[in-house]
Amino acid sequence: MRINSITMLGVTLLATIALVLPAVAQAWPTRPIKIIAPFAPGGTADTLGRLVAIRLTEALKQSVIVENRTGAGGFIGSDLVAKAAPDGYTLVVSGIASHVLAPEMSKAPFDPVRDFTHIALLGGPPTAFIVNPNVPVKNLAEFIALARAKLGELSYGSPGNGTHGHLVAELLKLTTRIDITHVPYKGASMALADIIAGHVSAGAFTLTTAGTQVRAGKARALASTGAKRLVDYPDLPTFAELGYPALTAITWFSLSGPAGMPPDVVNQLNAEVRRALVHPETREKTKIEGIEPNDMDPQQFLEFMRAEIVRWAPVIKAANVKGG
């Protein structure tokens, strides 16, 4: 009889534990969540992080705060998250710069895939290839023909070695087999100023950066790396429709956490982020930059990131870009 009582007690305890464990798992989040933005305030990474944080705060009923931890091309903030507890309370605005390009150019303190749980793609703006209006071309075909006729004489500016604008222009060179000389600057504004002044012929920038000058006629946009034409630039063709689908690309950002996060937390965050990106107030701000929502689940996003690493590695190698 005593054995039966002990047995019944054990069964009761197991049943209680079975009921309690799911309840504990479902309790997330029980405290504020921190999103590290590894780049400077005001940039696209920071802006997207804050827009998503607003919606997550509403959906999860917990404060979601964004903290800027800048430096080393995004490595400092990203490494901080890679070493954090995988409990869903410390996340990072990851992206092509910090998790694809920079690790290919210099030794990162983390593995960009293995050391993270990649949760959701936030999206990003496409890049436009622009020229000084005095360059005697009206479209991309004419620019390519001019570059071939003036082998090595044309130049292009970028925000710096290894930036997305630099590598988009290098991919254009590889795809079209033209030779234009790279002139790196310490920031997009300096590069754009020299294009407008005619010191360099061309460059690749987001229209968030170059749009004002394009609309004012101080620069001419020839093609966009977007998947489709931008609403605010209906006359600007995409590289894809001009016959160069390999040049479809965005300067994308994403949300990631430490490796080993609970799958239910990852799936919940992914669903809420996707809802946040189509929220009318979010869309009002992101569509200005040509940022389109996506519908990737965590596995699809991980596959996308791996494909981006494979895609850009040979471009970086061909351009012989080395980090610090």
C-alpha cells in the first residue's frame, strides 16, 4: 500500500512538472528586451531597430529598448550579443555589413552563422548607380559603352573600402566587364560631394543618401539594384530589367540573437517582426527608403544569409578588399 502511495505521489509530481514547464516556456518575456544596434544613431540599422522595437513593445507587453554599441564595423555590438545568454532578452540588429561583408574582409571575433540565432530579415534599401550630369551618358548602356571606350579613365566614388556601395560597383564591373577606377572616401557624403563637383564620374549609393541630389538634377541615376522600380522614382529602371539580374541587391539588416535561443521564442519573434514590418506606421517610414517587407521564416532567413555569404565572397576577393 505504501509503495502504491509513493508511486501515486511520483505520478502526481511528474504531472505537475509537465504542466508547469510549458507555462514557464510560454511566460517569455517577463522582463525588458534589449536590441543592440551596432552602428551609429540615425542610420538605417538604428532606424529599423527602433521601428521594430515600438511594435514589439506593443505586441509582447514588455519594453523593448534599442542601445547603440558602435565600433569595428559592427563587430563590437554583435560580439556582445554573441556572448550573451540565449534567453531572448539580448538581440542585435545584424545585417550584410556586420555578418557578411566585414567577416570576409577581416577576422571577426565571432562566426557570423554558428554563433548566432538568426531570427528575421528586416529588409533594407536598394542602391542606385549614379553619374555626374556632365558625363555624356543618359542610361546604363551608354555608360558601359563609354567605360569600354575609355578603358580605365572613368572613376567611381564609394563611402569606403568594403562598403556595400563599393561592392555593388565592383559587381557591376565584374558583370559588365568594364574597368572603372575606385576612389574610396571616409563616408558617403564626401564621395557624393565629389561626384557632384565632377572630381569622380560615378558612384553607388542608396537613394536615401543621393535622392535629394538626383531630384535636383545634380546627379543622374542610371539603374537601381531593387527587385522592382521604386514608387518615388518610376523612371529609374532596375539592373534586372536592363539584363543584369545578378545586380539585384539591398543593403539589408536583420534581427539576430545568441546561438541556442529557444525555438518557440525565435518563432514568436519572427512572427511579430513580420507583423511589425507591414504595420501602416512602419510602412510609412520604410517605403521612403525603398524598403519592402518580406515573408521569410527563420529557416528561410538563415538560408538567405548563407547564400549572401557565398554570393559576396568572390566579389570581395576580386576587388582585393582587406579590412583592418
